[in-house]
Amino acid sequence: MSFWFWAALAPYTSHADYLEAAEGCEHWRTLRTAEDHRLLLANLAYDRRGPSNKASALGLALKKDMPGLRLLRGDRVEPSSLLPAVADVYGLRVFPVQVLFWRRRSETRIRHRNPLFDANIGITVAILTMDHLHAVNLGVLKELAARGVWELVLCDAFRTRETTQDSLVESSCLAIVSEFKAFARRSSMQELISSKFGDLTPKMLGQPAKPKLARLKAAETRGLSYFLRECFGKYGESVSRADVWHAAFDSLCVFFDIIRGQPWLMSSQSRSRLRATWRRYTMLHDQLGIPDKPKVHLVEHVIGSASFFGNPATTACFLDESLNKVLGDIGRAVHTANAEADTLARYRELTATPEASNRRGRKRQRDEG
């Protein structure tokens, strides 16, 4: 189950609610004899239909009802402390033995019991929150920036005078890169200096109907909001609704200014300013006709949970976000038979070197500065 889902529900959901949802789907059954086991195996098959198919069991499940075990078609073999890997059900030799099944038709809030949740060690839904890295930087801001760049390009704000769209986009990218590098030199934001936006190409922009900003990391998008705010102020006469675009980017810049200028324990006045700033942005977001997505609403929860979790800037780790690429590259290079062990071993080897530690230490100082 996605942490995002539970983080969104956390203010309204207790751990007891989570346990109730899980227990409503779980069914422990005892295989008393080898014959029970044989009948079960003959009735099991992997349901490989994806999660978009509501009829899918999403795993190793029954092909038909088994009245003798009080199980229904579609009941799925579920991992448990007694059977950590569901495929081990085929190798059971000692009876009686208990096996856990999951009934999808009884699902309400969750699709699996999360093994990390345990009230005895303090890990429950109550400690989950959204982080502004994914909600704002890689969500709302990245989409607004992608659409804003296309708005500047299609209006020929940089006066390229090109007559075809391909040449217009290519020349505009060159102009944007030139202005961006000049802005980065004037700015005190270190993440702008090494930003991949400084190597902008038409391919990175996607298409006007499906704008994107490929290869851009979360920390880089913050500085980009300041750059685009300046662009819409500078080239406003060439752009339709430039005042609305400028105000939208300004709202996000103010959002970042507030959280970066506050300690972990934010004052109620600062939280109120943050909420007012975000509501101003959502109004401008609607005026620009940008489709609503869940992350626009989730930022409200980021702000609302600040009274309990503290400054949103402290609940996101921009440094370790870059490790996803490291893990992904390693995972693609190892053999699937030992993927988990080989990936972890190689990851430890790469991150244990003094050079890697120093590089990450310097990056932490920049991100926290």
C-alpha cells in the first residue's frame, strides 16, 4: 500500500482503523494433512492481471471455491511470519500448518498489511506525512514550470522570429539556456549552477499537449521557480495572462521563502502565511486552466501537518533522493536470480568509499544552506 495514500489519510485515520481494514481481509486457514495441501496446490494459480483490473487477485490465488477450507475463488496466498515468501507454500512438508489468505472482495482501505507497521515499535499511520519534495517540487511546481516554459516558447517571448515550430522551439531553448545561466550566476542558489536545465533541449520539453521537464531533479525545480518568475515579469508584453503566470510562480517562491526562513517549530503565524500563500496559488492554478491533480490537494495536508511534524522543509531529504538513480542503475545491472542481495552489496560498496561520502557531505551542506 502506498505511503502517500496513508499519509493523506493520517490526520483522519487511527492505527486501529488500519488494523480493522487489514483484519477484515485476512483469513488464517490450517492445512491439517498432506491431502489438504495437495488439494490446495491443485487449485492455485498466479493471477497476472494488473491492478487496474478490479477482478484480479494480484498474486497466487485460488481458481475456484474450497468449501472444506472455507475459502473463495480469488482468495490470495499472503506473506506472513510463518510463510514469508508465498511460493514456499509449494514446499510445505510438515502438517498441520497455518497459511494466511487475503480476500480482495473485502478490501476497504488497503491491499496488503504493511510489515513495517507495528505499534510496539512506534511505527503506525500516525507518524506518516507527505513531503513537499514530491508534492511541490516534483509535483505542482514541475508541472507549472513545464507549462510555463511552453507558454514562453509558443508566444516567442525571446523574439527568435522563427517561422516553424521546430526551429522556434530549438532557438527558444538556446535563448532560455543563455538567460538561465546568466540568472544562475547572479543568484545565490547553488543548485542552479549545476542544474540540468542549463542544458535544455527540445526533447526535454515534451510536447505542448503533454509538457514535461525531463531529467530535472527535485532540488533544481526550486531555483527554476525564481527564474521563471523573472521571465514572466521581463517578457510580460509578449505572453497572454503574463500577470497570472508571474503571480503563480511568485506564490511558489514565497512558499519556499517561508519554509526556508523558519525553524523546525514554525509559529502559528508562519503556518497561516503558508496556508494563505498556497490558497493564493491554487486560485491562480485554476485561472491558468491547469488540470487538478491529487498533489495540489496533498500540499494542504503538508501544511496542515506542520503543527505536529514541524517545518515541511525538515520532512524531505533532497540529498538521498538522488540515490534512487544509483539503486536503479545497479538493479538493472545485476542478475535477477540474486537481485536483492547483489544490489545491496554493490550499493554498500559504492556508498562506503570516502569519495562518495565527501561528495554527499558537500551536497548536504548546499541543500541545507
